[in-house]
Amino acid sequence: MTEVKKQRTLAEPFKIKMVEPLKITTEAYRIKVLEKAGYNPFLLSSDDVFIDLLTDSGTGAMSDKQWAGIMSGDESYAGARSWEHLEAVVKELTGMPYILPTHQGRAAERILYGILGGPGKIFISNTHFDTTRANIEFTGATAIDILPDNAYDPEIDLPFKGNIDTDKLLGLIKQYGKENIAAVIMTVTNNSSGGQPVSMANVKAARKICDEHQIMMVIDGCRIAENSYFVKHREAGYQDKTYEEIAKEMLGLGDAFVMSAKKDGLVNMGGLLTLKDATLAQKCTNLLIISEGFATYGGLAGRDMEAMAIGLKEVFDADYLHYRIKSTGYLGEHLKAKGIPVVWPIGGHAVYIDAKKLYPNIPVEEYPGQALVCDLYIKGGIRCVEIGSVMFGKYDEQGKLIPAKNELVRLAIPRRVYTQSHIDYVLDIFDDILEMRSQHHGYKITYEPPFLRHFTAKFEKMIPLAVPAN
Ligand SMILES: *Cc1c(COP(=O)(O)O)cnc(C)c1O
């Protein structure tokens, strides 16, 4: 029997109680301000952005219950009620006895990897997120990513494309010696590989290998709820479990859990580090107190912890998660149907576009991804980020660009912020983009800092833009 699938409107499982007006601008205005920003949307004022898809980090909307929690947050220095609330929620979620609050994910990383790392140490992950890698390398340790080879193919359809390659893991343990492996880090969902999920079977397999070699396993679970959605709907044996049960099972497999609560914590600022081992927890707590704050608030206000405690429950709501994953999928699937080359399948928090394929005539030396980022802003006031040679390109000795592996553009979706019609608006703007496919020129860099150049680099258009008269 074939099932006829009808496209149904995806109605948001919430209604709007407070609004934040958006400024409607003209194309001529946007060309002017983008030029002033050196064609780098990071340097735009957010007031000039209509749909902001730069990141899903800390950009979500809080619920009425979270705002109510903000008002009743306890700002006591030690033993605050809001801390006790957060600690209880996180203990229940992770099953771990030691809970440390931090101001964001990278603070938890700096503390944990500062203790576990150091010269000669090796960390192995499905994919280290940028701040994870930076915090590891800063200690003098090495970070190695091991996705299965086929997961690098942007078009291959795999249900769990974020998985770690367990054969490569065994190989690396043999090569470096188990005593030199500081930890295996499972990033769920796998942010840097497109928000792709990781299966429970894969985390269990990694756990088994860690047990056999007495290696610590850390779960970088910023998007643990989104990952649980994919497990329930794609992995045999999980259909009848709740999202929270699936998350608990996965987190229970780790020795430590690091979280940027700016993602699935549904808050604008916050992070967590949770541990099973008492000695390690003691060391981490000592560092926390030196750099973040006392052990019962980390770098957070009482109201922040209250909102986080509530957010960590709300994020597992079945209607919310369905809307969240379907809404991201809707954007990706409709872009694909229009003929826009997207990384497939669509992950949990973002859609990635292959700009080299979309703009085949723009040479990589003229940054096709940056061209798409600028075109989306000019045509629609949409802000997004290049993940290609602007972000990862290097130069050889002659100063010639060594391009990145791919020229991608990421559209990251903030949580509970935009409605279905905003997403439809973004799809409409891509009709204008399709008309620009034959363009031959992109941008050149006129200024770049020595590190992380995508944040502050400035560009010039190879062919000046014609400003319309509107
Ligand atoms: C965002 C993120 C981090 C870092 O968290 P911040 O809150 O931005 O410091 C670490 N790991 C992953 C997978 C992330 O997505």
C-alpha cells in the first residue's frame, strides 16, 4: 500500500505573547550597510537584519514559564534555591552525582580539558566542535576527528551520519597507546558535521571500546534532545520510549557530560559540566571557583539557573521537538526541491548549502560561499555564515589560497523564534538566488586578522554592485 503524503502546514505548538518588531529595509539600504560592513555580515547591526540565521546558539526564545522563573530566581551567593532546582533537574537527566554550572559550554570545556589535556595527550571524537578543539589544542594536546569515510559525502543518505568510526577508534588506540588517550568525546548531535545525529548503538559501541581500554568517555551533548528525536524515529527499539528516556540512556553511557545550554537548554546564556568521578569533580570544582564563580552558581545569575532548569524540561516536550526537527527539515527539503544543492540528509539545527555547486562559475579564490551569504542579505535581509574557505582557508608559501574541503553556507535556525511564514519567506528569497546562478565573480579579502578571520575580515566585491533605485 502506498501512502500519499500531503504537505500539511506545520503549525507552531505555541502562541505569541510578546512581540519584537522587525525592521523592513530596502535592497538599496541593505547594499549600503553591507558595503559599510566590509561585506561581512558579522559586522552588521542586528537591527538591519530581517531573518537572523547566523547561529542557533543563545538565540532562542524563552517560554512564559522561563520568564516567570527569571522573576523568582534566587540570587543568593551560596546554596541558592535556583541552583538546587537546576542541580536536581540535571542530576535526574544525567544520572551523574557531580554537577557544575558554567557561563557557557566553552567554560566547561576549558576546565575539563585543561585537567585532562596537556602535551602528548590525544582526544578522539566523531567531530570536535571548534571551541572543543581550541580548548584541547591550547593545552598542547591533539584532537583527532574520526567520522566514517562515507559520512564526508555531502549527498549520501545515512540515518546517523554523525556517528564515530569505531574501527578507526580502535586503530588510533593501538597507534597511540591507551595510556595516551585522554578521552573519547561523542558530540551529539554532531554540530560541525551538519547537525547529524549519533545512534544509541554507536555510543554503546564507543562505550564498550572505552571500557575495554579504560578510556574516559565525554558526551558533548549541547543538542541531546534533538538527537533523541532522531533516535526515537530512526533507530529500532526506541519507538516506544520518551525523548527524555532516550536522552537519559545516552547520557548514562558517559563518564562526563559537557553542555552549552545556549542550545537545547533553551536559554540565552548558560553551560554545564557533569561528572561521575569524585576526584575529577573535586579538581574541576577548584578550577571552577578560580575562574567562573562559587560551585553553586558558576558564571551564572540565580535567574539564569532557574530558566535553565525549566528549559531543560521543556526541550523534551514531544510537540516542541516534532516542530523543531520538522521545521528545519521543511526548509532543507523545500530548498532541495527548488534545486538548491543542500547537504543531505538535513540535520537538527541547521541547513547547509553547497555554494560551490550553486555558483559553479565563481572560483574558490573569490569565495562562492561569501558571495551567497552577501546575496542572501542583499536580496532578503537574511543573515547566515560561510563555512568554507573564508573560515578554514589557508595560504601556501606563495600566498596562494589553499581552499577548505567544502564551500558551505549554514542557515542555523534559532529555537521558537521564527514562524512557518518566516521560513517560507526565506524559501521565496532563494528564487531570486537561483536567478543569480550564472554569475562569475565573488569577493576578495581586503583585511584579515591572523586568527578566526571570518569574524572580522573585510571584503570587496570583484565587480561593483548595481544599486537599484528603490
Ligand atoms: C556551541 C557548542 C559548544 C560551545 O559552547 P558555547 O556555549 O558556545 O561556549 C561546544 N560544543 C558544541 C557541540 C557546540 O555546539
